Amino acid sequence: MTHTSEPASGENGKGNHRKNTAEKREHGKDIAARGKGLHRRKFLGGMAGAGIAAVVGAGTTFSLLSGATKNKASAVDTALTIPDLLEGTTSDSTTTFTLEAQTGTAEVLSGVTSDTMGYNQSFLGPTMKWTNGDTVLLNITNSLGEDTTVHFHGAHVPAKMDGGPQVAFSDGTTWSPTFTVKDPATTLWYHPHALGTTAKQAVHGLAGMIIVEDSTDASAALPSDYGVDDIPLIFQCLATDSAGDIKYDLTGYLSSGLSYPLLLNGTNVDSTTLAFTATKTRTRFRALNASPSDIITIQRSDGGTLTQISTDQGYLTEATDVTTIRLVAGARAEFVMDLSADATLQAVVTTGWVRGGSGTYDVLAITASGTDTPDDLPSSLNTIDRYDTSDFTARTITLGQSGTKMLINGSAGTSMSSMAMISTTVGSKEVWTITNSTQLEHSFHLHDVPYQLISINGETPTGVELGWYDTYEVVGGGSIEIAMEFTDFSDDTYMYMLHCHLLQHEDEGMMAALMVTES
Ligand code: C2O
Ligand code: CU
């Protein structure tokens, strides 16, 4: 099949942007209505409409959800790319990984060459496997020609090893963090985190997956053969102009003629459905939304269920059948499918920022060729003791906006000195109310420790919402309550970050610091 630089049909974002504003407003209502249907508690009464109006009123546009699947008619002609597994070398019980952040080119828009960045390759990075209890050492060389950091998103590591803005390292230098892997079996990822350049570097391709393994019974019972029955799915909905220049800031997003290519493991799926042959009946998928801002919802094309086993921070208490898995920017989830027949996975892209992609894509056609009969899934995957927050320290974190500046507790965290700072101590148990005083969508990410959702827009969590998270949606005008415990790792110099994972918002200041000191 020949790839073309033009989108496959007028249904996609590019065509939609030419429609007039009145029509956009109409469709805006439609988006809100669909949002309500899909996510009963994600929109608050009249707030959704107000949010859309605010976005349109600000002179910006956004893509529309289209009813039809964009790439439905296309042939399945390209195999799903599985990112390489990065081999570490182990000696003296330390496993060493070598990464180089570098520049390159890739086809982000089919048929068009874009300038990109990647780890050890031109776009994206290899998958690392870490084992709970082991010590890892990473030697990461910066060959980007500008400062960078590498943050281990979701990992529970000392602040100095966390890859936040304070440990930026310059071109030509190597940063060598080392730590013990304390995380349970989960799917993490790594990406840059230097002040003001996170969006730019991440959208150009600096992102990779980390698989943490452990020795629990649940892990032993679940598929874990990487690339065979344990499959990474890295989604990116980007924004590019027709020359393939990938956009990452407000100025870029407001330029005209943008396309919003959807990539799965680095391959454009705008007019292609990727192919995967499942040689085992039970296949585990690890989905990561590495988009700068758009929301990705994963579902089956036949409306069937996916068996979700993990949220951001490890196993659910039990495998849970769901029809959709909604991932805000930065979030992950794992699910398994017992494939007695072929199945197709779809990704629904919903714009998460002022402007972005939209639509439903058939992303992965799975051929079921396994002849084995898997055992029943374990009845219990994990024990999660729900926090009783009655004697927890309470805080309010307000996500705000002033013009183009994005704020946390009133401060635009565009420099270390201007950032709001949360100070706490080891052993502290806290409950935070994250209040979104803007009409924009935000994705709340906390470094260091996982959190439980205590309430979502005033409602009590149920089902998969009872898992452990590090990145969660806060809708315009909405709020979430989260609870966490600062179990260890004090430092009076290096700080963790808490921020919106819509990368443009983060770069525009929606980031605060968290200093955890000794009790
Ligand atoms: Cu994935 Cu602070 O970031
Ligand atoms: Cu945001």
C-alpha cells in the first residue's frame, strides 16, 4: 500500500478545521454530550458547555469527533513494531543500561520526513525491563545539542535520581542515576523533564517504556514474554504542519493547516491498521498514552470487553472487564485478551487541549493463532488497602490560568524560583483536593509516590478507579481528591514535581515542586 502525505478522508482533523466556528460550537455540544455518555462523572452539569465556549472564545479551534472509523477501509499491511528490549549488563548485582538521547528523522506523517529525537534511535526509545529489588544504573548521554533530563515517570526513586528539572544535563555530558527498584510489577515510562523544553523534546520522540517485573503470584500467572504475549502499545497523537514540522507550543498549535497524526509504537496509523499475530491465546497489552495532550480511549471494534489488570501503578485487586480504557496524557493501563477469535483494537482520540486530534481509528488487527488453553486468571491480583483519610493532612492544589500562563496555587512554575512549593516530611499521610479552576482539561501527575482516588468530582470511585494512580484526569471545573503516603526518600535540595501532564501546560507553568524532608 502506498502512503500519501494527505489524510485519507475529509473526516479527519485537517478537513474539520476548515469548518466555520458556528459549526464547531454545534459540534462542541456534541462532544460534551458524548463525554457525558462515556464518562458519567467527567463533566459537571453546565460546566462542559462553558468550557467549550471558553476554548472557542479564546480564538482557538479544536477537532471534532467523527462518527465513522477513520481508517476502516484500509488494508492491514504493516506489522506492529515492537520497540527493542534494551539489554542491560549485570555485575555486582547492579544492572547497567546505556541510553543516548539523539536527533534523527522519521516519518511521522506518512510520506513526509520529520526532524525527530529518540533514545538510541531516531524516534522513541527501547523498552527497559527492571526487576523489583534489583539495583539499576543508567548511563544516559545527551547528544541533543541542548539541555535535557530523563525522568522515570511513575518510579519511586530518590528525588535526585528522579530526573526532574534540577538535574538537567547539557549536550555532550552523561548523567548516571542509580537506585534500587522499589516499584511493584507495573508499566512506567521515561521521557525528558527540563524546564520549558519537555513538550518539545517529548513530541519529537523522546519517550520509552519501562516494564517493572516482580515475583508475585500474579506476575507468575500473567503473560510476560516480551513481544510475544506481552505487548507494548505506545500511543502518540501529535500535531504537525504539512512539511512534517512537529508542533509543541501554543504558537505552533495556532498555526494553520495542522494535521494530527496518530502513531502506535512510532508508526502512523492514520490510514493503516497494524497487524499482530497472537501465537498465544492470552495476550497482555501495556498501553501508554505518550501524547502531549490528547486523550486516548482504547476499545474493541466489536464492542466487546477488555480485561484490565493494571492502572498506572500496578495491579488492580482483581482482573476487571471493561469496554473502554481512557488514558489521559501520561497515563498507562494493562489489559489481557483471551483470543479465541480475531479482534481489532481501536483508539478513540479526544482533544485534550485547545486544539488536537479526534476520531476513532482501527489501530491493531489481531490474528488469533494460539491453540493453547490458558488457566483461569488468578482470582486476586493484588491487595490494596484503601486509605482511611480521616486523620490525613489535607491540602488544596488549585490548577489555574492567567492569560497564557498556567498556574498551580497561583504560581507559574516556569522557573525553579517561581514554582509553588509543597513541603512535607517522610511518614506524612496526606489527602489533596486538586481543584481545576480553569475550563480546560488537565492531567494531574505526582512524582515519587502512588496515590489513591478518594473522590472524582464529588463521587466515590468504583471499579478500576480503586487502583493506584500517578496521573489522572481533572476536567474543566472539576476536582479530584487523592491520598498518598510519603514513605521514604528525604532530601533538602532535590525536589519532586507535581504538574499537569498536558506537556504544553506543564511548560507554561502548571508545575509545582514537592520537597520531602526528614520528619
Ligand atoms: Cu511524565 Cu513529571 O512527568
Ligand atoms: Cu493541563
